[in-house]
Amino acid sequence: MTQATPSPIDLLAAYWTIAGDVYPCSPSEVSPFPLEARAEAAARVGWKGLGLVLDDLKATIARVGVNGVRNILADNGMKYFELEILADWYKDGELRASSDQFKRDVLELGGALGMCNLKVCASFADPGPADFPRMAAEFAKLCEEIDGIGATVSLEFMPFSIVRNIADGLAIVQAADQHNGGLTVDSWHVVRSGDGFDKVAAIPARFIKSVELDDADEKVVGTLFEDTRFNRQLCGEGFYDIPGFIGAVQQAGYTGKYYGVEMISESYRRLPLEVMAQRAFDTTMAQFAALEARKAK
């Protein structure tokens, strides 16, 4: 295994990147690898942050307690900690009640563990059309609550949801106008939505709260929702111009402390944990090197 070396770029392994053989909306989203093993594998390679889904965090807390989780993250040099993904925060009735309970858990556990960012999305089941004014008002309230624990809230637009692209996401976060609220700008979702990198570069920097890097083949396999869960590629191993995407994010003025990497693939997630951690890290760092090489020409 390659020895980790100091780097000016800090990378965060989004949950699915090293969770193992689980995927979004699988029967259980709890990783088969204990958090200790994931954090240790990440630290050996050079990752500086981890993302978790709430169910996985709760399962770990049931085993080692909140202090145990805090120690695992600290002992392995994880400077950044994200939680995901909150849906239905703009609805009424039973769905909103469930969403509010999720939010309370995030405030309690995320606050205790120093969460830096909460990822949120529009529910995949929403038939639409999107009520952007309502979503903006509810997003503003959510940001105010999460600000109480010193974290940001990033809305992830997804082309298979009712908040499908950069324009849709900006319609919400700009109207909400919260200092800690903005977008998760994920390369997979940007390209699959049909947005060009010029639109990424034009996003006001204050509304970029999270950046995620991942790649894909040129053609969608199955539905968009199937493609995003089963067929992503490591950075530089697909069709996307990942150095160009990073350059567009930097042109927008993004000055966040880290970049996330979100790899979700049916074949990749069955690799050994150490292999997943190493390959995702190395292929992503190569994209930053490629971008610097372009700038030097």
C-alpha cells in the first residue's frame, strides 16, 4: 500500500466511497465495515474527512457510544465530518414528522461530534412540480437551526429529482439567503443534468458549500437513478473532464477546506476496504495534478 504523503488538498471520503457493499436505498444502508476500520483505512491513505449516513452513525453509537465515535475520528486525523441525507424538510404530515426527527438526531449527534456539513435533497419520490418559494422558506429555517451547531447545509441537486440542476438549486438557496446554506456541486449530477462547466463557474462562491468528485461513462445505463447508484466510475476512469470540473469550481471562487469524493458502483463496492480507500484517493488526487499541468502549459 502506498504511504500517505502530505498534500495541500484535503479530501473527504463521502459515505458510499468506503462503506462497502451497500448503496443508497438498499435494504440496509449500514456499512459492513466497522467505523474503526474505515477511519483507519482512510487515515493510512491520506483522507482528512469522512461522511456518514445517519443510520450508520446510530449503529456505531449503539456499539461504542458518542465518545467512541469522537475518538475514532480524532485518533485517525479526520478533521471534517459530514452527515447525509435529509429529505422531506419542506413537506407536511407524516413525511415532515419523520424528517423533523431526522433533523433532531442530526442536531444532537452532529452537534456532539462537530459535524461541519449536512447534505439535504429533494425526495426522489416527489412527482413535482417543485414549489421553489416554499422550499426556499423551509431551507432558510433549516439553515438557521443547523447554524446553532456551527455547521453548513448543502442542497444536492439531482437530475432525477424535482431539484434537477444548478438553476433549480440556486432558485432555492439564493432566495433563502443564509450564510451557512448553499449547494452540493457534484460532478456526476452536473454532467448528467446537462449543465456545462460554464454554469458551475458562474455559481456565486458563497453558495457552494460542498463539492463532490466522481466520474461516469458517457452513456446512462438504465434509469438515471440506477446509473447513479450502480455505475459511477473513479475520477479519471470515465468520460467526464474532472480536471475541467475542478477548474470551474475554482473559477467560481470556491475556497472550501476540502473536496468530497463520492464513488458509488456495484463492482467497486465489493473490493477490499483498503483497495477502495487507496484507489479513490489516488485517482482523485491525480485530477488535481492534471489540472495544475494544464495551468502550467
